[in-house]
Amino acid sequence: MNIYIRTPKLKIQNCISTLLKVQLLCLLTMLLPSCKTPQNITYFQDSYNNQTIIDSSNGTITVKPGDKITIVVSSKDPRLSEMFNLPIAGYRVGQANLPGVTNSTQQISCYSIDSEGNIDFPVLGKIVVAGKKRSEIADYIKQELIKNEYISDPVVTVEFSNLYVSVMGEVNRPGRFFIENDRITLLDALSMAGDLTIYGQRENVTVIREKDGQKIFYKVDLTKAKKVYNSPAYYLQQKDVIYVTPNNTRARQSTVNGNNVRSTTFWMSLASLVTSVAVLIYK
């Protein structure tokens, strides 16, 4: 009788031992990725002291159909310049709103560039602006005002109104960021988004650009300085979308939930349940 009683107990003990080993293996599987030294975290790994990279691209933003810009004409005689300016659309109140403190700025009405790349400018009529820089638009209007003897000393200021880039994926502050300068780089946009998180793939950043009704995808490797600065996506254009791909650690974290059989936690929970049942049977 003793032989028949001990044999099942021995088998159960072996089963429990095996299950405990499985649990230990699962735990090690979870810990190993976290102990592994991260790779490709540092930017510009191929750079060295006194290295020179020639930047041959222009990168200056030109306006496109659908963009909005503001144009302000000023001169020594405000009465002359007033007829060339759009009316004030309203006021934008600043952050400081204390008694006796005025902190509001005027909002100038915008010119919307039509599908043919034109704007309708007061007195001068239609002007082709698509494909031009801010400075080129300002110079053209200034010369037209002088040539037609409307104003002898015009000062023309052109500003972007609704130009932006979008940053998504593994960055600290994803969102839409407005363009104020004539040039904006990929590094500028990532800086405005708070840089990549530790889970972002530095070697796999995607810039999506629309051109002639088509989407163009550029892959940028931030760990390689030459590839970054020589990329056609280094200088961004309005409405570009930057997407930072998550690394494998982040991908594994996204699958750790109670409904996913791929989760390591799921298998550990199952092994724990079987072990508990076996212990109860053994008792």
C-alpha cells in the first residue's frame, strides 16, 4: 500500500518542481530585456571631433496653395499704407490679465492662397505667391507699390499664419507645432516635441510629406549624422508629419494585458494556477 501512495506523490512533486522551473524561466525572460544594455540610443554615433558635413540643400519654406499669410504695409504716412492693409480681425488677449495692465495684440486678417497660388491684394489685384519665399513676396509688393507711385517708402512685412508640422509616436510631447521662421529642421521639430522617449527608435524616424497629391515617406536614422543632414527630410515643409517608431520594449509592454495570450504575465499566471491546484491535490 505504501508503494501505491508514494508513487503519485512523487509524480506530483516532480510536476510541481517542473512548474516552478517554468515560472522561473518566465521570470528570467521578463528580466533579461530590462537588463540588456540599450542600443542605438545616442544620436550621431558616426560623428567625431572637428568633423565637417556640407549642407547643400536650401530648405527655405515657400508658400503653397491652401496656406495663409499676413501682409502688412507701413510707411511714414499711415494714411497711404492703410489702404493696402486688411482690416483688423480682432484682439488676442495675452496671459497677463491684471487690472491696469494691457496685454492684448491685434490680429491682422489673413490672405488665403487659392488653388492657383494667388492672393487678391488691395489695389494691386491678383498676385502669384505660390512657390515664393516670404522675402520674395515682400520684395515684389514693395517694388509694385513704388513703381506705380502709390507709396514712395513702403515697408512690407510677410508672416506665416497657419503653417505647422505634426510630431507623433514616441516623443515626450506629441502635437502640432506652428512654423514661425523661414526654415525648420527635423531636429527643431523633435526638440519642440520634447525629444524622443527612451522607447523611441532613433534609427527609424519617418517623415511623411505631401507633394503633388501624393504621400512621400522618408526614413531618417538619427544615429548617423551624415544621413540626417543629407536627408531630403532634414529641412521640413509645412504640414509634414514626423512619426517616431516605438522599440521592441514598448511593443512588448503594449501586449501585457489580461486578454492577450502573447503576454508573459499570462503564462506566468497560468503556471501559478496549475501549481496551486497541484499543491491542493498533493495535500
